[in-house]
Amino acid sequence: MGCTAGRRPRCRAGLRSWTAVCKQRTLWLQRSACLNTQQNTVPCHVSARSASQTTVDPEEVRRFQSLASKWWDEQGEFAALHAMNDLRVPFIRDNLLNVHRVRHPGKPLRGLRILDVGCGGGLLTEPLGRLGANVLGIDPVGDSIGTAQLHSSIDPDLCECVCYRASTLEELAAEEDEAEEEQGAGQFDAVIASEVVEHLADLETFAFCCNQVLKLGGSLFITTINKTNLSYALGIVVAEQLLHIVPSGTHDWDKFISPVELERLLESNGFSVQSVQGMLYNPVSGAWSWTDSTAINYALHAVKVRDDPHTEQAGGSSTHPEDHHTTATHG
Amino acid sequence: MHKLTRATLAFNGLGRCLIAEKHLSAIKITSRGLVSAEHGDDSGKNEVYDVIISGGGMVGSAMACSLGMDPNLEGKKILLLEAGNKKVMDKVPENYSIRVSSISPGSATILSGIGAWEHITKMRCKPYKKMQVWDACSDALITFDKENLQDEMAYIVENDIIVAALTKQLDSLSDNVQVKYRSKVVQYAWPLPHQAADSIPWVKVTLASGETVQTKLLIGADGPNSMVRREFGIPTVKWNYDQSAVVAVLHLSEPTENNVAWQRFLPTGPIAMLPLSDTESSLVWSTSHRLAEELLELDEESFVDAINSAFWRNENQSELIETAGSLFRGALSVIMPSAGSPRQLPPSVAGIGPKSRVMFPLGIGHASEYIRHRVALIGDAAHRVHPLAGQGANLGFGDVACLTQLVSQAAFDGKDLGAMQHLLQYETERQRHNLPMMAAIDLMKRLYSTNAAPAVLLRTFGLQATNMLPALKEQIVAFASK
């Protein structure tokens, strides 16, 4: 069969030289020095994220474009993401079942509208569709959406539940905004951003848009990587350069965010964090497991408790930086 | 048919009519929500099922019931394909059928979970509380019984009754499970890898009627000569025993409580008498091909004599063995005076049932892989054993329970039902259970197939020692009861 053999990641001894790693750290230090002189709109600590009105980072888009056809190869570059479904699907399903108590045997998530932000090839979108939810997957990379659509079109069960759109979250939120008057605030019962926030340019806008598109009481699920020394060592050096669990250059340590910060960010945008749980990847078995420590990967479930106060303010984007600035000085 | 339509319509304008026909089939296909229309495929019906079970015997039907009753699989499309006719049993026939199975308590629990055990007990089944196994070449014997003779050890149920009970249960599940009788499969096609363009990634099954169906998961329950196993090129380790089993229904000389299963190991093979009622028992006599044919030729009286002498006569014992056996027994009784049980003799046989005796060849087989992408084997298709331990059907029911639980969990996790991950788990779990059992049965068969003194001595001592150790016997019974 060769399956068990294929599942183990290739452990080539392709160790990047220390100079390259050191270079990366010096670049980071230089960038942070530059940022200090710039006017920034994010909280006091140094961050590599630039102030922008879009959450999308063009670098990231370019990187994922080249990998667009490889999403569904279960032993390929995205093997770890396929394996992560064993944790994230039950996490999402069980938390949603706790909130919505109606039971539909066979289709536990029937009647729920879910938005999968940064769906990529639809790895997480498809299982949720199979569980009966009405899922919309969005991703800025057009090729990934093409792959996702092709893959889901083969299965007759998925055709009705799952649809994809090449769009960013802000574009979607803007559309929702226009339709709001007729349909009321927010359209989705749940928004999922799995392995996404570490690739975004602007987290404030992201949190704001999530709030906009969610119904009151709706759930937000995020899985991402913590910003610690351990996550640098294991998440970048080991995972990318040593064991090639993840294609090299996928992650930028500067964009990682700790659960505490993420919680703070979300709470200032009208969310209440319900649970945070650590995840651990075992490269030998190729499987994920829950763990107490959130030092590397973690999953977070938050619930929208109020409409973002900023939505009440009319006006265009020019008012936003000031509002964020206000929050920063008060926070 | 196609040509005729075309020809007649040719007079009305060939092009227009052909287009209309194509549109018609396209409409039919799209109304079912199928994909094949994209590929311009108008091979008629091409429904995609979630699970197809090939083979409607005891194990296949049990699998269909089990999946159909699972709450996580509600709304899924399940199809059972059976080449034979539907076996309905409105009234239990007076005469016992000759093929029976020993159903362990574990299997009874599984059958009760799928709602079939109730039907079986209402129809006919015989629980037995004790089993005596002894050697023809020595005095050694071993008895298995539950402590106080209150609990049942296992049940003897006719195969026809099991299938009829399962069929009845399937009738009540007709919303979830569709059954196609008299549908023989002529071809299976591998799922193509998803990367290939324009490929249909499901398993394609072609029936003799020309119909094709597709499925996300194919379960092969089509017996020891499994076509599924063959077509998917799964390597099998198998060999034929040089033995055939003769089966018949026996009438006992006088009515008795008849709750004991008897098995005696003759040098030519084991002979077993399994209780069916107070006056009747089932015979399973595994012996060499030649002897089996001879037995079938005998008239009734001679056949009955042969059976009785097989159970009662002691001519195979040599003095050496007898002395050694009694010495050893003496030694053991000093160590454990209370253990051990006296040898009992089975009831004598007076006649045989109205249905004629049948013989069938015996062999052992084990598929080295139980699974492939989108394919799983259960029951005799995956493993075939000698009937001497009465475990064949029980292993199959164990497969059913394991695979159902894993498929159910996969569905609850939103997974593709044909994905390798949970199928690999099924294979690992069942191989871990089945292989030791098969090895033990094969070992027993080999050990008891010879007259040679060393082997006889070994098994004599082994049997006597095991008989004296209740803890070990309990372990054996527990393992066989799962």
C-alpha cells in the first residue's frame, strides 16, 4: 500500500545554514527599527504588520498562488492541514452544537450558515458542508478557489451546501453592509478563520469585519500560532527548514499573535472569548492532538456579544485610523 | 433499442431528434443531481451511493442493517447487492436446515443491537451451556461450562434463520437501505485518483443487467471466493485443507436436555454434534475428501452407525498413550484435587433428518489487506477458517461492529466515507483480533490431524492441564465469546 510510508514527512537533512537564519533575525530587527519611526496605528509593541485598510498581504497571496494545485494531495505540502481536520472539525461542530441545541441526526450542522475565511482549497469547508451546514468559502487567491470548486463539484452531496468565492473578507463585509438594512445585522452563524490570521496584514480590520458579518451570538473560530520562542524554534526552524512539514517561507514569526493579545483584540471588537485550547503536532505520527499548552498552536472560540460600536458611526474609511488610535491609547 | 428509436425518428429529421434525445438524458441525469452529465456520459443510470455492500449473506446483511440503523448515517444512501433471491420466512419450516452456526454472546449482542436477535429468538435458536471436547487417541478431554450452568455459552442458529431475520429487519429500514436482489455484479472499477482530469473518483460497479452504480465506499462481503478481493488485486494467503465437512441433521435415540455441544478429534478430523432441540442435533464432520465421499454414499443405517462409533469407540488409543495419560492425570489431581471433570458420552443417534447430507471443502484464507482506498472487506471475504472452533460467523459479525463504528464516527466528523484513515484503523483493529484466532484454529487443526505419538502426548498433556485450570479456560471462553 505504501500509505503509512507516504504519510511521514520527508526528513531531509536540508538544514539551512546559520547565516541564513541569522539574516532573517537581522532583517526583523531592521524592520522593527524602521517601524518605530513610522506613524503606526497598532498598539504599542512593535509589529511587522503595516497599517492598511485591507487584511490581505500581497506577498502571502503570491506565495499561496504557486501552491494552488497542491491542496488536495493528502501526503503533499498540506498534509499537516489535512490532519488538522481531526481536531478543528470536532472543535467547531461541538461548540456550535452547544450553542444551537436543535438536533438533526446525520446532519448535525443543518440550518447553520458558515463563512470559511481563507478557505484555500476547501480542506475545512468540505467536512463542514458534509455535516449539513451551508458554507461559503472565500479566499483572495483565485486559483485556490478554482481548485476548491473543482474538488467539491465531484461530490453530489456537496454541490448544494458548499460554494466558493474569490474575495476578501472586507469586500464581503462591504456587501453585507449594503444588504444590512433589509436583512438585519450579520448573515452568518459562524465565521471560521483557521490558519489565517498569521498571514494577514491588518488584524483590526479583520476583527471588525468578522463582527460585521456575524449574527449576534454567532461564533468565531480561529486557529493560529502563538508568538513565542518555542513557536519560532518549532514552528519555523523545525517545521519549515528541518522537517519540511510546511513549505519553506510559509510563516512569518512577526505575524504570529499570542492568545492574550488576540483575546484583547477580539474583545475590543465586540467578542467574548469562550475557550482557548492548545494543539500539538506530532511529526512522527503525522497527527494532531489537544494539549494544555498554547505555546505553539492554539484554537480559539469567541462569540459575538455586541455589534461593534464603530458600525454605528457613519462615514468612510478615513475615520477608522483615528478610532483605532483612540483604542490604542486607551488600551 | 437505441438504434430502433434512431431509425424511426430518422424520418422526422435525424439531427433534431438526436439532440432531443441527448437533452432528455441530460435532463434525467441533472435531475438526479449527478455529475456524469458534465462528461457527456449517457450510460443511463449512474447513481452515486454513499455505501454499497456487495453480498447479502449473514455478514453482508448484518452490515447493511448496522449502517442503516446508525444515527450518524441517517440520510446517507446505502445499497445492498445480493445475487440470490430474497429469503423470506413467514413461517419457520418444521425441518431443520443443515447449515448452522454457533453464535457467541458477543455476536448475539451485535445482532441484538441491530434488531435482528429478537426475530431470531422468536423464530428458532438453541442456546447451549456446556461444551466437551475430547481426543480419540487418548483419554484427554476438556469441558467448558459457565459456573452454574445458568448462563448460555453460545447459541446454535440455522443460517437460514439468521438471514431471514436480517432480511426482515432490512425491510423495516427501507428508507435508508435499498436492497437489490438477483443482481449479480460483473465488474468493479477502481476509483481514479482525483488529480486525473475528467475522472470519476468513485468506485464503479457494473451489474449483470447492464446497470452501473457508483459509490464512495464499497464493502465486500461476498464470501471466501470474493470477487471484490480478486478484482482489486488484494493478495491473499490461502490454502485448502485436505478435508471436507459433511453436514446433516441428526435424530437422537431419545429426547434429552441436549444443551451440550460435543466435539471429538479423530485422527481424520473432528466430528461435532451441536444441539438443535431436545430431539435433534446438527452434525459437522470434517474428514478427508475420500472418507467424506464414502460417508455420503452410505445408506442411512450405516451412516448412523459410523457416527455413533466415531463418538463412542476407543480403538485409536495405544497403551503408551493410555499409561502416560493416566500418569499425568494422577499427578495433576495431586496438585489440584478438585479440578477436572468426568468424561461424558454424547447422546446416541437413531436417524438422520429428511434433508440429504451435504459435503463442502474446507480451507483457510486470509486477505493480507482488508482495505483499499474506498474498499473494505468483511466476513469470509477477508478471512476464512476451519469450522472446528465455530468462529467463522463470529469473526464476521465482529468485523461488522468495528467497521460500522468507525464509519459512523467518520461521518460525524464530516469525513469522506471512503478515506483511508478510518479504513486503516478498521484493518489494524480487526487483523489484531482475527489473526491470533486464525492461527490458534489452524494450530489446533494441525495438532489434531496426526496419530504420531509425540503430537498425541503433547496435546494430551496440554488438554488435561488446560482442563484443570479454570482461569485459563475462562480466558479461552472470553476470547471466543467476543
